[in-house]
Amino acid sequence: MGALLLWLHALAALLFGALALWAWRADLAGLPRRPLAFALAATALWALAIAGIGSTDVASWFAETLRNLAWLGFMLVLHRRDAQTRPPIALGTVYGVVALVQIGALGLTLIAYADPEPIVAVQTANAAVLLRMLVTVAALVLVQALWSALSPAAGGPLRTLALALAGIWCAELGLYTTAYLAAEWRTEPLVLRGLAYLAIALAIGAALQRKGEWRIEVSRAVTYQSLSLVAVGVYFALLALATSAIATVGGPNARILQTAFVLGSTAAILTLVANSWLRAWLKVKLAKHLFRHRYDYRTEWMRFTETLGNPQGGAALDERIVKAIADLTESPAGVLLVPDAGGLGVGASWNWDRTTLPIASDTALGEHLRATGRIIELDAVRRSEDHRDASVVPQWMLDLSEAWVIVPLPHLAELAGAILLARPPLDRALDWEDFDLLKVAGRQVASYLAEARAQEALAEAQRFDEFNRRFAFILHDIKNLVSQLTLTARNAERHADKPEFRADMVATLQSSAERMNGLLARLSQHHRGRSEAPHAIEIVALVERVAAQRRGQHPVVTSGVRSAIAHADPASLEQLLGHLVQNAIEASPANEPVTLAVLADGERVAIDVIDLGTGMSPAFIRDKLFKPFVSSKEGGFGIGAFEARQLAHAMEGRIEVTSREGKGTRFRVILRAAHPADLGMGRAA
């Protein structure tokens, strides 16, 4: 087994040495050639030390430390946004801490070799192995960050190289974990590590042979995660060292002291982490000292748009707007101030106690924000009575200690509103980045507000349009009723003494009263234009009723299939035929009757309304007949044919027109036929 270990590492040294020469001389566009060559050379030197002088010699530990630092340096260089930009300071800090832990592990190893006390030497060596485990875990997280930060254009070479790096640290983690648990260095894990390094060398060689995009982009979230991991690793390392020290000096009470220390320190860390003020303070300090900009604009804007577009829990748009602006500055609450009678009144709120808000609006503040578009820091106004915004800020805002900032929402040349933000957990003054971000976000949400209000205005206009359209139909029907009643009154002067005429007049008046009540019902905003669902009805009886209502006005005759049954809404069909018959009467000479004919073929039922009047041209039928407010008659509304076709479509029917100028017109209403057994079923249902 020892000979196999030697030959495996010797072969690994040969392969990594060849790769180092190749990387040094090859043209690897976009790849840090020299750091890679140095890391490969350091790995070759380490493998040679293992093969020549053994894995537990001090020189081998030096070579291993050099190898790990070289690979960490190569990963640090890879972690860049482009070829000219240095890695972020926070990322360099993470790598620096990991490198220091690696150097600390080497120092503990040297102390363990030099210490004459066997017990102390063993404990120190175990602590060194533990630190090496922490280094490998941190390095694996950094490799994962590299993988996550790969450019979408990155191809297979860089991904293969990232997998090779993961293989290096996984092999080391497996070896160190086995050594720590077994408290000794065994040959079998060392042999497996040698095999792993041979596979890693082949993977790196395959990656260098291929061409691809080597660019990596670092996200701020990855940096925060890496820092958090380093903090956790340092905590566990200090915990391990402290418990080892307690075991050395604690005597018989060592176990109790160790337990108390672990529980107490863990409780203290959890208490600190749960503190919102401390978390906010850490985030601000890290952003201020480790990054060029305070905000990760891509992340902030994605969260911002997600909040605006996703009605979480059914929240209204106004409330989502307040939350989206508040989240940018980690404000815990906010209030939307909306234009109200020339000023700004209190609108929607998010996490704000509305009992502390006034009812009246403020005119001066609205005019000031519309004219200047300036974000107002209320703390600055409180500190100075001579502040340029002091005269326009209402006193109730200054009296609220939690009121922090007023963000105007300008849209074009108007003010869509303003947002009052509550003080965040970490109280601070706004800087230029805050002002810029809030201004852009304010304009964005102002456009959302303006669009929502425009949609509300459009919906209201549509409701008025619907009412106007319905009223136009009503006027058309009233005109027909007036014509019918006028003709009845004119005939009454000549035929009032005849019993038959008086009976017909009473029937006409009753029918007109019923139709007027129906018109009033149609004016109601709850009316849906259909009194009954379509069902099987006898067509001839309905046609006879329509004809009887018009015979006092003009001669009307009926004919056709007596047994015709169709699917229709009786009220709608009667109204439809009333429009067509009235138009036919108005187009016909006084002595020419209007004919209502019923036809049926088993699948369809047709009702023809035929007149011998003036007729219509094909162009008029095609372009104007069924358009509202277009009429060929003087004083006509142009509604009858339009509404008739709408009523037919509602019953799944249609209207066909045949006409010749000077010869007359035929309107054919086509409906779906029904079976006699269906009579009464629709009304009963």
C-alpha cells in the first residue's frame, strides 16, 4: 500500500508539472494564466514531497499550505467582473480570512511537532486538522460561489475547471475528516486522495484543451453568504480551541465547564443575530466599507418590481407601492399621501398605526413637492427652523417621532402622491445613493399610480358609455311607442264610437304600458339585457302577438309553419321582431302590408319580416345598416337593426338581409330549432 501511495503521487506530480508548463506557455484567452500555472506547479511540488519524503513530514505540510494558498489565490483572481476590474473588497476579505486560517493550521502543526508533551501535542495536532477542515469547507463554498457567478455565456471549460476545484477540496475534506475521527493518519485515505488528484489533473487538462468564455460575475449575495460562512467557521474554530483549552486546565470539572461555555456562547451569538438593529448595522457597515455602492441595484430592482407586481395576500396596489418603497431603505412602515382637494391627504398605509394620522389634507406640502420634486428628511427639518422645507412640512409629521422621510411621486408635470416612510431600525441620514434610488423608484411607482387611476377613469367612462348606449336603445323604443300611441290617438277621433276599436285601443295601451315598464327596468344598472335564458318556445304564437300589437298602426299579416319550435328568449325575440316590424312599417306604403312568415326545416327556424317599401342598396347594407346611430330615415336613431342583431347573437342566432331599392326588404331571423318535448323545460329549470 505504501508503494502504491508513492507511485500515485509521483504520477500526479508529473501530470501537474506538465500542466503547469502548458498553462504557462499556452494562450488561454480570458483565463488568468500565470496564477493557474503557479497553482499547478505548487500542486506538483506538494505531490512530489508526498512521494519523496512522506505525508507526515514538516516539509510536506509546508508544501500543502503553499498548494492551498496558490489555489485560493487562483480562485480569487477568477472571482472578477471583467479583465480590468479588481475583485470586490469583501470577497478579498473572505479569501484573506480563509488563508489566515490555513496559515494558522500550519502554525499549530509546527507547535505540535515541537511540543515535548505528548498530550498537548495530540490536542494541538487535532486542532490543526480541525482548522484544515474549516479551510476546505470554506473553499467549497467559494467554489460554489464561482459556479453560481459563471456568466451565462460561459461554456464547458470553465465549468469543468470549477468541478476540478471542487474535487480538490472534497478530496482534502474527506482525508481530514477521516484523520480527525480516527485520531491518526491512515494509508487508505491517502491512496484514495492520490487517485482523486490523478482524476483532477485529467479534468484540468481536458478543460485547458477547450475554448470558451472564462468570465465570472460576483453577486453581492454570494459575498454576504461567504462572509457569513467565514464568521461561522471562525466561531466554531474558536469554540474548538476554547473547549480544548478548558479540557487542559479544567481538571475534573472540565466537561461541565465545556458544556456551560458552549451553551452560553451559542445563546449569546443567537441573541445577537436575532437583533434587527445589529443586523441592519452590520449590513450598512459592510456595504459602506467593502463595496463601491451601498445597494445591489439588480437585486433591489428585482425585489421592487416583484413587490409591485405580486398582490401578496390580496394587498391593493397602493399598499404594495408603499411597501416597495419602504423595503428599499429597510423602513418598517409607510403611508401613501394622495392628492386631495388641491393638497395631500392620507391614503393607503403599510404597517402604520392609522390612529396617529390626521384626517385633513395639506395644501402647502403638495404644491411644494410638485414644484421641487425634492425628497425631504424630517430629522433635518426638526433640527433647523430655518430649513428650506420647514415652512411646508405639516406639524403633525414633525410631532411623529417615527416619521423619517417624505418621498414625492412625480409623474410628468403633476404629483401622483407622496410616501411618508417610518424610521428604520438603524437610524441614519440619507446619502446620495439613497436620494438617487428613491427618486427613480418614486417616478416608477408614480407611473403605476397614474396608470391605475387612468384605468379607473376608463372603467368609469365605460360604465357611462354602457348607460348611454342603453339609453339610446331606450329612446329608440320610446320613439316607436310614441309613433304607435300617436297613430292610435289619431284613429280614435274617427273610430272612438266603435266597440272593436275601443277594445283594440285598450289592448294597445296595456301593451304600451308593459313595454314602458320594461324600458324602465332596462335602465337599471343591474339589468343584463335578457329576462330569461333561451329555451324552447312556440314561434308562431309569439309572432302573432307581435303582429297584433302593430295592426292598429299598419296592416300586418302572418303565415308559415304552425308547429315551429325554437330555442330563444321570448322577451328578447319579441323586442327583436318589434324593431324589424317597426322599420318595415316605416319603410312601407300605407296600403302595403308587412308580412311575418315562419319557416322550419328541422334544424333551424327562420322568421321573415317582409316589406314592399323603399328597399336598401348593397352598400348601405354592408357598411351602415348594422352600425349604431346611422339611419336612412329622417329623424331616425339608427338603433333598431343594431340592437336586433345583438339580441339575435345573444340567442345564438343571426340575421340575414335581402333588399332591392324600390322593391322592398326581407329580414330573416334564423334560430336553432328545438324539439316539442323541450317545451316548458327551460322555464321550469
